[in-house]
Amino acid sequence: MKKLSILLITTLSLFASDPITIDSLYKQQVGLRSVTNLSLLSSGNPNVYTSTPNLMINGDPVVWDDTKQLTLTQTLMYALTSKLDIITSFSGSYKRNEYVDYFTLEPKSENNTQFDSFWLGLNYRGDSINGLVPMLTFQTAVFQRESAKQEYKKFYFKSHSLKVNLKGYTDPVVYSIYTGFGYNQARNFSFAKINYGNTFFFGGDLSIVLSPKITLDLGIEQRFQTANKINNRKTSNVRSIPTYSVGSTYSIDDDTSITFSANFGGSSAAPDSIFSFSIWQKF
């Protein structure tokens, strides 16, 4: 365990988005890295969600019974210096919106496949403070394609995300606590101006080292999203979106690892579930 403790200290110098693996700790985090994530979201409520880079309720006023959303996200990270990384993230999705026909009472659905967004950002890692390493991540949406009342439109630089993370360890557990803020500018559709509301969130992650290659990953997050507005008229109150997660990371070798995770909602405003599979790769 002494050797493992030394390795866990090494994790404190990794990027904010690093998985907690074992074999990969032998390599210094430099150059290009990628994360490929495939997730399946089931809303179980009338909301439509965006999950990249953070969970958020969209402002579509259409009331659905349920939404199934399969999202593929490709994130690339490159170390500019030992403390500063540039982050790019691309995502596309397949959505199946389900509803009941008002006249026939028959269940129906609408399907859509699209390229969703391109985000660009920076991650800065500070020096250790009492055993905790602070990390600051800022991202902005260069491009987003969104819909409301079946109108699809492109937006540029309308969403921004800031996250502060403190990462530490106590043998054999690596943990982090974080907080953040998501800012959304109003979207102008042909029928109305929609403001999704802004988000404030905080939470924590815990990874327990079960073996030199496997960890058990646990997480909890509380998110609040301010009122949605259409033409400056409030159409919702502040929404509470608590989520809980459990998963596992397996390190294949020094350069590759895979992660499975399941997220579950804790309120009517949260999605019922999000199941994810990720591949972490170093080049």
C-alpha cells in the first residue's frame, strides 16, 4: 500500500478530467489525450436535457412524456504547459421524444439525429494546498444546435461553464469536491426569445482502489437551475436537479482505460437515469 500511496499522490498532478487508474499513473500527463463517451439518457419527465459539458434542462416549451437520448462526445485535451491544458469537446446525439396523441390517445414519437455542439476551454492546475490540489476549468460553447417547438437553430457563444475542483487522497481513496456555475444567454427563435436559466452546482466524487487495475467510483451532485423565461416571462421556478452515480474504471494498460457509470435522478426535475461508457486514451 505504500507504493500505492506514492502513485495516488501522482494523481494530484493530473488533469481535471483524468480517470482514476493505476497503470496509467506511471506516465507523466503530457501531450495529447482523448476521452470518448457514449451515454444513454432517459428523462422520465417532460424535459429535454443537454449533458455536455454539464447537465442542463433545455428551454423547449413542448411537453413530452419521455425522451430517450443517445449522445456521443469526443473530448481532446492537450497539455500546453505542466499546469495548463486546452480542452475541445464535440458531441452529437440521437433523440427519441415520446408523447401521446391528444385526439387518438395513441403513443407516438419523433426522432432526430444531429451534431449538437462544439466546446472550447482551458484547465489550470494550481499548487497543492494542505494536501489538496485546486483545479479551475473554463469552457465556452463555440457552436450549439438546439430546437424549440420543432424549430432548429444554430447558436454561437451562448453558453459558458466554470468549475472549481479540489482533489485529494487518503490511502486507498482518491476524492474530489467541486462547485461550478453555468451561464446561458437568451436564444432568439422565430416565435420567441427563450432563456433557459443559469445553473449552480456542487458535489463530490470518490474512487476506491480495489486492485492495481480496478476502482469503484461513487459520486453525488446537487444542481440548481434558475427560472426558464419565454419573452422575459417566467415559465418555471428554480429547479432542483440532484443526481447520484456509481461506476467502475478498468485500466487496460499504461495508455488506455475504460469506465462504466450509472447516474440516477433524485427529483422530478432530474432525468431518471444516465448510463455511460467511456474510453480514455493517451497518445
